[in-house]
Amino acid sequence: MIYYLEDDEQIRNLTLYTLAQTGHETRGFACASELYEALEQAVPDLFILDVMLPGEDGISVLKKLRGRPDTENIPVMMLTAKSTEFDTVLGLDSGADDYLAKPFGMMELLSRVNALLRRVRRDAELARQASDAASERSDAAEKADIMDAGPIHLDAARYVVEVSGAEVRLTHKEFETLRFLMHNRGIVVSRGQLLDQVWGYEVAGETRTVDAHIQTLRKKLGEADSQAASLIETVRGVGYRMKG
């Protein structure tokens, strides 16, 4: 189920129709209050939120969704007529998993929606496998989930990142990006590899999404320890490398 919040009726109906024609179950909402009412009955697998809304805007809705236990981990895509880096980073820093600037093509929207939903299914399967294997996991296996780079300590089993002993709260995408970089420490990782491994895109798509997430990840790590942010090195024209 996909919940779509968009005040423009024409855009909302066209998008819902396209999603329905490709096999997705959807519900559309014109304002935030309608969305909140629906959440009292059921939660979706994915939210699509327009940023520019009358009354409560999409960023405010996003922050509330991230503050609710039942929706804090559900992926969110932001649709916005604003395409500046500031607005993009603001949305990602508030917990969005992806964004798409208007006007957008329906094929690109479907590609991103399908990628996010694949991640939902993959995470659910991984959670099931982890639950089944929990009773059999040995100390050695648990240690394999722990990685360190300089002052950064990542515990994948507990889904915790600490910098210089202080916990740093990351979004799902930020955590998985850091995890992939640390797993490949010392190796240059391309933006296309990050899109494939973290976002689930089968082809190199919107690399600005990767760059914006790296920027917010560095900011959060740097707030705890400036050395931590400098460990994520930009390799011009290629991608990123985790030092340490």
C-alpha cells in the first residue's frame, strides 16, 4: 500500500492512476489531516509526500512520521517543485529516503517507487532471517557485525553508530551508506555502486541523491567529532572512499 499526499487534484489522480495500472495499491490525500486519519486504521509500505502543501507542509508531515513508532522506518519519497540543494538536504536531513523534483516523468517515479518497495521487502526478509538465526548466532558471528574506523564505531546487529563514544542518530539510508563505505574501507566506491547497494537502483540514476546523503552523513558525524567527517573522502569524478 502506498499513501500519496498531494493537494493538486490533477497531479494526484494521474499519479495514483499510473501506480494502480502497474499493480500498486494506493490511497490519495489532499491534506495532512486526511493522512493522519488514515494512519489510525492502517500504515502503508511507502509514503509519497508533496513538499508544498497548504497548511501543514510536507517537511512537517515527514518529521511527524519519523517521530511515530509505527511509521519511523517506513520509506518516504518527497516530491517537490523546489530543486535547490538547501531544500533537498533539508528533506533528506529530516528523514526522507529519496526525492524527486517536479516536473517528473512517470517512468522515473515508478522506478524509484519500485526500488524503495524492493528495499522494504528485502529488509523484511533480512529481519526474518535474522530472527530465525538469532538463537544460533555465535559471538564470532556477532563480532562480524561490528566495524570501526577512527572514532566511528558501527554495530550492525544493534543498528547503532557511535562517534567518540556518543551515539549518532542516522536515517536508514545514512546508516546503510556508512555501513557500505566502512565494509569497503580503503576502496573507492562509485556513486553507481551506492545507488545499487543502498537504494536498490539497477542502473546509475540520480547521483545527487547520493551526494546529498553523504553531505548530511558527514554533518552528523562531524557534529560528534570533526575527524569522523573527514574519514569520508571524495574521489573527484568517481565517488567516495572511507579512510581510517
